[in-house]
Amino acid sequence: MIDWATVEIPLNHTPIYGGEVISILPDGTQEWSTPKRMQAVGSYEKKLSFRSVGGDGAGKATHLWISGNPSKFLQGHNVFGSDDLVSLVADTFAIIAKQFCLKPTLQEQHAIAIGDYQVNKVDINYSFDLPCRSDVLAFIRAMEFKAKTRHGRPSMKGGTLYFGDNRSPYWFIKLYCKAEEIETNRGALPIALQNLGIEQWVENKLRIELTLKRKQLRKLDVINAKDLSAVRVRELFNDYLRKLEMKEQIALTSEQQMNLPHRLQSTYILWREGRDLRNVLPRPTYYRHRKELLEHGIDINLCQESLDRSNVVPLVKIIEAQPAVIPRFAYEKRLVHSSANSSAA
């Protein structure tokens, strides 16, 4: 599904003025200024940013810059959604145009309808089924130690695992537990969408998200939105997912592991994999963690010869699996954009 898009739509219009951000030099002269972003309000009060850009020399702006999450803007949530960037942006623009009295010409309407406008950033994500939430969390933690890209090892930030630098002008991938995200203030479902089945559906979902920025899109010959068909969106996601280099298998979680303090769980995972922690951890950390883990009946001084094979899942099997199918109730309750098909979430 499309989870974020930054586009520039051709639209000759009187600039929508929301104020300016101005940089002043020490001598009091203006260094530069840029229009502030405006916000449109979509379904369930979800907001999205836009501003007028460009100039025709006669006081009119030439383009409308739009940036935000069209799925959340149109649906009120981004648990599942559509791969159809052009349809999402067209419906998003229609709401902005109505709220701010914008009147595109027939030519501009046609450009919007076929995706003949510049795209500068897109986030693509899909959800994957695991047996339960604890398995999702264990999988992410194991990927921290078992996977890498040409950028090197991933980094963990607040429960989200990043492959590549999210500040890079090119691309990065991140993994997180969607069930945990919707329990935060930032990712919470609107009250009207709660208790409709979304929370139960997402409980065991691993979310993998690919962000492609302007420089990377241009390297891929993606200039306009029409260059990103739903099929191309899925192909690009799979292409970049294959860039993750993974050891073949990991052990999923156990109740014992989930009951450990967070600071000890990574040590426990490494020990279960048979690693000699005396050669991995700093000496003080090793003895401190050994003492604490002994209180839970685990002695990391004893080599863990083999994994419990009933608890082993191949990484590649999960990553190459088909994404989770959008649930039937999402269509029946109109919780998903009309352009979404039933192939994936």
C-alpha cells in the first residue's frame, strides 16, 4: 500500500497564503523566505500538508505541492490500503480543491487523473502474518543481529528497525510491529474506527516499509506518478526487500524470553543461537547479564548447543511470503479506499 507521497501537481492558481518562514541575517536583511505549509482535513480529522509553489510571472502559482499520508487522509487509518498512487492522489486533491476553492482547468484535471505530475517521495508498505505479536517482536529483534544491507547493519530506534539512514536522500527500509504502533498516540485509530475488527486483525502483523526519495526515484526512472502503477509499486517493494541479506533462520520467541527485562533479551537471543557471549559482550556486561539471567534460570556460561527446532522459522520464508490479504470486513465496512484490491495489505 501507499503510505506516504510527496507530489507536485500542475495547477495555475492564486497562491494560497498561509504565512511565511523567513531567515534574517545578523545585519537585519532577509536571507530567504518560503511559504508555510497549509493543512487540509480529510476523513476522521486526519490532516495532510500542501502549499502553492512556482510562479508564472503574473502573480499566479503554477503547482500545488502535496505531502502526507493519502491512505490515512482518505481512510482515517493506514493499517491496510491501496497500491494505486494515482487514484489516492486524485481523491486527495479533490478534497483539498473543495476546501480551498481550487478550480483546475480541464487539462489540469486530465493530468491529475492520469498521474502526469512529479512524484518526489513515496512510502510503500505491506503487512506480513506471524503466529502472534510476541513472534513479531522477536523477529524484529533477531533481524537486528541476523540481517544487513550494503549499508551495513540495521539500527533500532524506539522499537523500529531501520536498514539504511532515514535521513538519506535515497532510500531505506524499516520494520515494526503494527499492533504496537496503533496503541501509541501517534498511530491510534480514530474512535469511530475502534472495535470494528482492525485491532484484532493487526495483532500478529509485521509491517515492512520501503521509503524511496527523489534521488532514488530518478535513478529508477520514476519521474511522474503514472510511472508507479500498482504492479510497479509491488515490484519495487520486492526488489528492495531482496536487498536484505539474511541468515537462513531464527528462533522465534518464548514466554521465558518475553518475560525478561528488555536489556537482557538481546543477550538471551544471542545465547540461544549458540554464540559464545564471552567473545561478544564486554567483560563487565557479560558478568552482569549472567548474574541477572541466572535469576531467571538461564546460565549463559553454558553453551546452547542447538535451537529448539519447533521454534525455528526461516527468515527468507517470511520475507518472501505474500503480504497479508486485506480482510473482507474492510470492504464490507468501507474501511479501505475503493481503488484497493484484495491482494494484500
